[in-house]
Amino acid sequence: MEPFVTLTAVAVPLDIANIDTDQLLPARFLKKPRSAGYGNFLFHDERKPGFPLDDPAYAGARVLVADRNFGCGSSREGAVYALVDGGFRCVVAPSFGDIFAANAAKNGLLTITLPDDAVAALRRRLQRTPGATVTVDLPAQTLTDPDGAVLPFAIDPFKKDGLIAGLDDVALTLQQQDAIDAFDRADAEARHWLVPAGP
Amino acid sequence: MTAPPRSLFDKVWDAHVVTTRPDGQALLAIDRHFLHEGSFHAFGMIDHAGRKVRRPELTFTVADHYVPSHARSQPIADPEIANMVTLLDANAARHGLRHFGLHDPAQGIVHVLAPEQGLTLPGLTIVCGDSHTSTHGAFGALAFGIGATEVSHVLATQTLWQRRPKTMRVTIDGTLGPHVTAKDLILAVIAAIGADGAAGHVIEYAGSAIRGLSMEGRLTVCNMAIEAGARAGMIAPDDTTFAFVEGRPFAPKGALFDRAVAHWRGLPSEPGAVFDREVTLDAAAIAPTVTWGTSPETAVPVTAAVPDPGAEADPGRAGQMRKMLDYMGLAPGTPLEDVPIDRVFIGSCTNARLEDLRAAAAVLRGRRAVVPGLVVPGSVPVRRQAEAEGLDRVFADAGLEWGEPGCSMCVGINGDLVPPGQRCASTTNRNFPGRQGPNARTHLMSPAMAAAAAVTGRITDVRKLGGR
């Protein structure tokens, strides 16, 4: 995946709470191969007049500033593919669906969690000057708003390292192969019923 | 110095940590990995990297999301849907996995099938590329949904990197009233804490109302933990659990079962175990519950009216409510019992078990539905047992369709859709915009409530209709 270090880009505000992954990627597109590109499926059924992502003033947006519980619902990783293929690299919200946030990190999409009032203020700021840019500095863990105000954010160090390096977790895990083998041997002794015998 | 008292979650988590990094990330061993047709991305990833399935004996594939609800003896008409089912057959065969395919006598929704087959056991870690994997926590397992990249990681390593979540105990004491079910209980919990109220947490459900639930009811309650944003939901295993597990096809047998039970009896939370958050509800105060909006947190007693955004102090919240009411085609102040419905759906991993079908049939027996409806059992064994009890006849006599097992109209990808603009009384778990089809309107409720709605053609308090 593409590493994430810093980004300066147009940010588009979306004043809708509880955006679920069915809205991000309607289920009927789940059977499409990734090679088809998921960008055209992003918010497919929400693209009505006035939808901010279709506003030319926000053209080229790579940051989405949303409301609470963004990405709740289905575990479909395709919701992240749709955002990434649609050009997004960062989503800012007061809270995220846990599975969505995990999927995002595995695909180079940074999720930034900030307090409700800070995110609401940022959305209003972006609505005042559509097309304004923000800067995200992942190593420094800061988001700079269009007025230059710096908002620090917290992030899991494991997630941060993975995003900056753009690495596949499996390679990291395979370095623990001896520990996994030892665990499995001990566990097989402790729980003889672990492997089902079958009917 | 004695060790601090541990919770059910603490015990299951601690027993599965292979190693912990200095930054706190733990490598967790995974005991059961279930995959459905949507897993083709993950199989593609391991194939692309040239990796094999590390523990095929702990990995099971199930056709449920795309399987047709009708005419199973015929080829699937839509070639794209047919391809999803056959692709899973091929991936399972190539990696040597036990596969519950379209024509397997145990086939069903993965979250119905695995408990039924004895694959779900107390104390296990269970993952699946499906958010409703939380269902399996009903047995005292730690079970949660993951995305495709994590699925590929589990396939290749049988482990997963995780940060230890926070814990929340939801205690529900007292007795549920007549016609008030596990579905009403969990909808009331979600309404109380919000759709993101348990984000980052694992919920343990406790209290006498939970203890009093059957395994079917506990599965319903844990199924919808994700709708409160929880990573997982868990219920301590007890004699109800062990009696359910005993004799299931894949469950341990004989002396091995006895040893497992002895181990499982040590899993429940110890007195004094500390949770990051505690929530309590009174079971007796819970009414039959329905949702009015496009988030499960919009659950209210059926006796309530559609809320008024004008009475909402927070302008942001009021705006969200208007948007939901607009989508749902509802006017503020309308009594929910006056809301007409166009169809009913009884099924899904939330409510397609035998107890659910019996509850719906109890309301429908001797009555006629005035709107079309579809009843889809959760598995082939559920379907067979329901037919042995004559439930299929009750549904047919009422004018409802009787389908073949699968996810069906809950996720709307096998061809079963609610037409645009239509209003569905549904026993599923999500009322999201477009969930049951583009512009479909979903009201979540229990099987008995959905049956009552079918009989009257509007949202109905089943307590007034009564069983027969």
C-alpha cells in the first residue's frame, strides 16, 4: 500500500452522522473485482443534487471531514477501497466504526479522531471557504486547518508505523513464527478440544 | 498478593496472546475462522503472495450471502451471483477447507450454522469477514468481524494484531414482559447507549434477564452488539450453554466434552472484576420495540410516536432527524402504530432460528397476512425442524413465502430486495439507507412484531393482538 507521511489537500465536509459502509459502498457492488476500481461506487446511491462530494468547489478533495460513527456497520473492506480509489487518503471524524478504522489503516487511509466540537468547527470552516486545504503531518500527529491552527491528534503507534512504512502486516507476523509455533504446541496440550474432530 | 479478579473477556483474551509488542499491540491466536462468498478478496491476497492457509482444520467456509432463497435445484440465473457462490467452492477446495456449500445438508447463515454445528464453543477466539460475527459471543467466545486484509492475515498466520479493547458491562435484571423478546432487549440497549456507544469496547451482557434467555435469545443479543459500535458482545457460559453444545456434530464428545466443560466453568467474570464502563437496564421496563429512523439507535417503544426534530435542542441532531424522517417518509408526531407497511421479512442472522420462527408462527396461526412477506430460515436444519413442526404450513396459510436458508433480504445481494419507497417490517439488524435495496425503508423489530404487522398491515403492538 501507498505510505502516508504528510498530505496537503482540499478537505470536503460531510454533515451526516452514522455514515455506514452500506452508504459508502452499496452491497450490490461487493461482487466487483478490485481491479475494476471502486471509485465510481463511492456513495453511489447518495449522489443527489447538493451532495458535497459532487460540488465542483471541492474538486480534488483528498480529505473527508465527517460526523460521528463514520464507517459503522458492515465489515466490507470495499468501503475503504471506494474511498481510496475515489482519491481519499484521510478521514477526520469524532468517532469511527472500529472495523472500518482497522480496514482503513491496512489500505493507507488515515483515520483521525478529534473531539466532536473541533470536527464540527472544522466542517463549518470548510463550508465557509469551499476548496480550502488542510495539512496532515502523520509523524508529528498534527492536522493544520485552513487558518493555520494546529490540531494535535492521537493515533495507535502500531497503526502509525504501518501507515508511514506502507508495510504488509503478514511479513511482520512471520517474524514471530517461533512464538506462534510454541503457543500452538502449548495450547494443543491445554485445550484438547480445540480442533473439531468433525461429525 | 492475589491476582485482581478477571472478567470473562480478560480470561479469553489473556489465554490467546501469543506475544505483545512494546507499543501494546498483541498478537492474538485465532481458534475459528469462518469465511463466506465475500472472502474472494482475501483469498486473492494470499494467492497473490503465494501463501497457504496455516490452519485449514480451524478454517470453515459457508455459502450464505449470495445463495438464492428459491428454486435451489435450478442454476442461479444471475451469472455474477452464481460466480460468487462457485468462487467460494473453488477457493475452499483449493485450500482443503471444510466447506458448507449451497447444497450441504447443514448449509445456512454462518452465524446460525456454526453454533448449530458445535463449531462455536465457549472460550474460543472467532473471526469472520462479517460484522455480525459478534453473534458467537453468546457462548462466552471472543468473536468479532474483520475486513478482507485481516482475513488474509488470519488465513496465512492464524493470528491477528489487536489492541486490547476496553470493556463495558451491560447488566439487565428483572423479567421481560409478555411478548417482549431478546430483540426488544437489544434494541433498547442500543437506544440507551447509541450506535457508537460501545465503540472500542467489548460488551459483557449480564444480569438475570440475560441468564434467563435461551441460547437463541443470547445469540440475538450478541448479534447486535456491533449495532452499538461494540467490538464484540459476550455472555458468560453456563448450564444453558453447555446443554446446547452437547451432542452437536463438531462439538467435543464424551470425556473430552466433560474436560472442556470443567474448563469452561472457570470462564465467567469473577466477583469484583472491573469494567471500564457499566450500564444497567430494567428488563420489566422494556416494551416491544421498533425503529423509526435509519440507525438502529432510533429504537423506541411501539407505543411511542415518531419524534419531532423541532423539539430537539441540538441543531445538528435535529438536522440528522429531519434527514432520517425524509428518507423514511414519516411525519413527526405520527403514532408508530399508525404507520402502514408494505411487506414483512422474517429472517437473518439476528432472528432466523427456530425460536424466532415459532414466535412468528404463534402470532400468524389461523390468521392471514394482508401484505406480502418472506420467511427465510437461518439454516437447513432450522428449515427441516420448522417443517416437522408444521410452521411452514402456518406461514403458507397466512400467505407468506417460505424460503431457502441464507442472508436473503437482510443484505439484499442475492436478488431479494425491498422495492424502492416500500416500507418493510423486518427482523433484521440494520435499517440503514438502501440496506434492503435502493430507497427501501426498514423498521427493525422482533419476529412476533413483524408477524403482527403482517396481519394488520401496519406497525402493531403484538401485545394487543396476542398469540393464538
